[in-house]
Amino acid sequence: MSRQRAGAIVLLLWLALARAAFAQSPPAVVPQQLSASAWFVQGQSALGSPANRNFISNAGFVVTPAGVVVIDALGSPALAREMLAAIRKITPQPVTHVVLTHYHADHVYGLQEYKAAGARIVAHQRGREYLNSDTARLRLEASRKDLAPWIDAQTQLVQADEWIDGPRELVVGGVRLQVVPVGPAHTVEDVVVYLPSEKVLFAGDLVFRNRIPFVGQANSRHWIAALDQLLQFGAQVVVPGHGPASRDAKADMELTRDYLQHLRRVMGQAARNLEPFEEAYAAADWSRFEHLPLFHAANRMNAYNTYLLMEQEKD
């Protein structure tokens, strides 16, 4: 083998190792500007893991002359620290508020870092149901094992400083934000945040883009109605809870809406006809959605929970 050929092989091996190392490096928290004042960071379309630091959801922030309002806290303290550092590169203003769209783990495990930085946490009062539940406690215990070292014994669930039970107008530095409850939908405590001066809507997990929604034990009938409510804002930019930001709100909300409607139609018919779930699931046509990320991870669970929900609705 010639020295030149050997050198080329070594170079190719080095490049392959470099690409592998890059592929395994944790995703960075990189703000994307949406409008004059609004930004967001985009999580991966994946399940939470040590490799991605539980960076699987989006978070946003609005910069004002008197402070920064953050929407959702990301899925680990390390991610929150990285987001705070990224915000400091954009503005010297402190984070004054964090508004939670809902209390799911991938949106709240970073809260303690914002609290330590002096931010005031705002959330819907029904989020206390989750915080005080066995579900929250067991999920955190499991996350300390499954997501270590990013979630550990020092990771804590954080109460809101202000629990709202209706619409709340938040004004910081003369910038007006509308905090609007829209649940029960994805969760019982869903809220969205709208920046009317720039027509930017932070929709939380009511909207999923380019991936299968996580339905869980959601009230899918109310969720569909909530999506109709979101369209009334007339937003030009919508930040979903997962996936890239949208500048075509109507078209991009249709994925979430149509998927929920399909689940309800297929599982509702099975429940009414007393068909066993496994038979109904196997017979259903999933072709429109099965190419989407996380379909195989989430769809069966989504369908089963919808089947149980439709059994209750038919009574």
C-alpha cells in the first residue's frame, strides 16, 4: 500500500470518528429570532435521554426594556443554565418571569435555575394537582435514573409564585403579554402566551409540528376546541411545544387537530362496537401519520388512552 493511500485511509477514518463524535454530542441551546422581541429554542424530535439532556421540548422568551419573560423552562437544569447564558448574550436585562404552559417534565425540570436567578414563576392553578401527585413524584424518581446525570438528586419540582385561574395580562417594560388558559386539553392546566404587538403565539403542547403529538390522558375533544380558539388570535408566528416555529398557523395546527380527530374516530367506533383494542388498533389505517417522528414510540399509547376515553364518553 502506498504512503499516499495509507494517508487517505487514515484521513477517512479520522473524519468518520469526528462525525460520530459530533453526532453523539448533546444538542446545543441556540436561540432563533422570531420577531423584534421574541425568540425560541427548539428541542429534538426524540424521547428524552442522557444523550440529549432531555432537550426534547421548545422554550421561548420575549425581550423587553425592563426584563425578559421566558415561556417554559426546558427539561433539565443544565439546559436552563445554557438558555440563561444565551439570553445574556442577547440582552443585559434579567429574566423577570417564567410562564409555564403546563407542568410536564420536559417543560419544567429547568425551573429551579430560573428561580435561583430571581424570576417569578407564573402557572395555572391546576398545575398544583400534578405537583402534588404520585405521578410527578414517581416521574422525577425515574428521571433521576433514566436521565442521569442531567436529572439528579438536586433536581426538584418548583411551585409557581403566582397561580392564575383565568386570563392574565403581563406587562414588562411596556410590552404586553396575554397569558390565556385554554385547558383542559393536552393537560388540565394548559395556558398559551400571546405577544399581540408582534403577533407571536407560544402555544405549548397544544401544537406539535413535524412529529406525533403526545396525547397521554388528554381531553382530546377539548383539545380540538382549544385549537380552534388559538386560530382566533390571528398569530403570524406560532411556537409549538415541539418542532419548528410556524408562519402558517392554520395549516400547521391541522396536523395536531387531524391526528386527534383520527384517533377519536377510529377508537370511538371501536369503543361503540365493543371491539377489543388490539383488533381495532391493528385494523386502523395509520398511513397518514406513520412516517412522522416518534410514531412507533407514541402512537399505540395514544390510541389506547383515546380508546379508554371514548369508552367513557359513550356512556
